[in-house]
Amino acid sequence: MGDELAGIEEDVPFNFAGAGELERELRATAGTLDSQVPQRNTYAGDARDEWRGVYSQQFVGRMQICTNDGRRLADAMKLAANQVKELAERAQREQDRREEARAWKERQDNESGWNKLGDAIFGEDDKPDIPAPEPPPRFVVEATATGRD
């Protein structure tokens, strides 16, 4: 069996501050985009009232594409923010586990010689508590083909 404590000496290589900033920026940008879509549709409606002909119909179609793309982009940013937050939470839980394992190992290393001898004689083996595995990620997206290139 492998060493259950392998890797505890290193901190989790994760930029918690950067992840927090990225999450905030994604949410703020998604909010800005969400708030701009209705306003831009109002401007487009005003322009459409005075516009006639084939180009007016093309404009309506393109505005619909812009509206749909804007909403999808905002939704994608919110999803990405949730994913970044989830990764940061998972990294923090792993960091906490490593710190707890380091503390346990230090207590074991500083245990008295008599205690260690007793463990050896009576076959007792102080093993660290191994936590349950992490649940699967909540924010998973299946890759889809859009047909656009």
C-alpha cells in the first residue's frame, strides 16, 4: 500500500486570490452584459420603427442573434464563475486536509519513546484519519458542437 501521507509537505499549488478575482470579474461582466441587452433592444426597437425594407428585416434578425448571443455569453460567464469558485473550494479543502495531516504527523513524530515502544509491542498503529473522497464536480458542462466556424 502507498504512503497515505505522500504530498502533505507541499501546499496546494493554487492561486486563491487570483481565483477570487477571476470569479468576481466574471460575475461583474455577466451582470453588465445582462443589464445591457434590454437597453440595446430598446434602442434597436426605436431604430426599427423608422426603418423599412429588406435591410430592416436583416437588422431584426441580427439583433435577435446579438440578444441570444449576449444572453448565452452572460450565462457562460456565470457558469465559469461557479466553476472557478468550486475549484477554489476544492483546493481549500485539500489544503486543509494537508495541514491537518502535517499536524498529525508532527504529533506522531514528537510522541514519547515509551508510547512508540508500546505501539510496537502491542501492534498498535496510529494511522491518520483518511477523509472520504471528494464528491464529483457540480458545475460540469458537456461539450457541444455549435456548427459555427
